[in-house]
Amino acid sequence: GDHLVAVIPSVRRDVWCAIATLVVLPTCMTSQLSILSNLSIIGVLTTVFLLFVLVETGLTDPDIHISTAHFYAVGSMSTSGIPYSIGLQMVGFAGHAVFPSIYDSLEDKKSYPKIINVVYVFCTAIYISMAFLGYLIFVDETKEEITLNLYDVAPDNFLVRLTVWLIIINPITKFALTLNPLVNIVEGYAGFKGRQAKILLRTVSCALPCLLAIVLPSFAVICAFVGAFCSFIVSGIFPIMCYLKIYGHSISRPWYMVNVALIVVNTIMCVLGTGAVFVPP
């Protein structure tokens, strides 16, 4: 919604959210991961392209180098914002929900560990690069979405405008892929076998994020909550508990205690990050 409002401000944000939901809805009606995964490559290319445009704009745009260089020279450090930042950093590593579906869809399942390791190294490198470059260029003026900063300083730059539109299109390519595992679990537990029941479930599951985006218009708040509450549970606490449940009897005592310590740390971070969402700095 934020990007669409930036590009076409004459339309309200909640209207854009509703339109986006209607556009994404058809992609949520299929459980064929082969179709969804082919579309998701657009999201990967968009991320890499965004990093390239950030570097290109930061190095070449005269507005950044001349008129705002003195303003962005020094940033401030606030320790009160550290708990709030926990969820913002964790949300980028919230992919565990789709891992079982990815594993099941692989023809060569032996390559699964290698794929996961490569993906995490790639994501970590992208996140660190994006955070470093974004702060280096915009510092305290960094917005909830770095593309909005780029659009502010270089709205007529073709690459920036292309990036903004790619970011707008990006959720369409991976929203259904992320939603699919959750919907499949609900369908299985609820015993939904009829076509109409499945369509209703997928429609409601698609509409709920739209309502959440309207009720909580701050992108940072949503990301902070998802990262702190959902990601720490799904990507941190739950996998380690499953690992200990399955292999706890066969691993060494020191390694067992390391995993218990990780559960404790993840729980503390989850509580601190979630609490900070409701009591922001």
C-alpha cells in the first residue's frame, strides 16, 4: 500500500490494500508449488535489483551527494529502540513455515540441506548489505521501506521507478507460496474436502492480511510483530524443541544444553520484541 500511495497518491491506502488483495486472491486458489515457485523467482530478482539500484543511486544521484550529504553525515544511536528492532531483524529469517513444502516438492531430496545453507548465506549477505548501504546513505531519515527513500530523492530516476513497481508486484509472486503451507494444515485438520469449503478458506486467509494492513497501517509494526512473535516461535523455538524431541536421547550432554540455552534465548527475545511492539520507543 505504501508504494502504491507513493506512486499514485490520489487513491487512499486502504483502497489500494483492497485492490491488491483482489489481485493476489487468484494465486491463492492453487496448491501447485511448481507454478508458485516459478513466479517467486521474480521476488529474488527484485531483491538483487533493489540492492543494485541502492548502490547506483547512492553513488551517482546528485541530490544525495550534494544537497543532503551534510544532513546524512552522522546518525544517532538510541538504545531504547533495540528491543523494537529485534522483530525487524528476525522477520527476514521467517522462512521455516515453507520449508516442509519445499522439501516435498524437490525431486532430489538429498540436495535439500545444501539448498537451505546456500539460501541462508545469500539472504544474510543481502540483508547486511542492504542495512549497511541504506544507513550509510540515509541514516536517521531511513524510512520503513528503503524504496520510499529512493523514491523521495530520485522520483524521476527510471531505475528507481522500475524498482518501486517491482516491489509492488513482488508480493503477488510469493504471497500464495507463503500462505500455502498454513492453508494446507488448516484444510487437513478441519477436514475440508469440498471445493467450496477450500475456496472459502483460501479467500478468508487472503483477506485477513488485508484487514491487518488496514488496521495496522505501519509496515514496521507489522514486520516487528511477525518477526518477534511468529518468527521466533516458528523459526527458533519450535524447530529446536522438535530436534531435542527426536534426537535428544542420542546427542551429547553439552550439545543438549546448548540447544536448551538457545530455546531460553529465543524465548527471551520473543518476549522482549513482542512487548516492544505494543510499547514502541
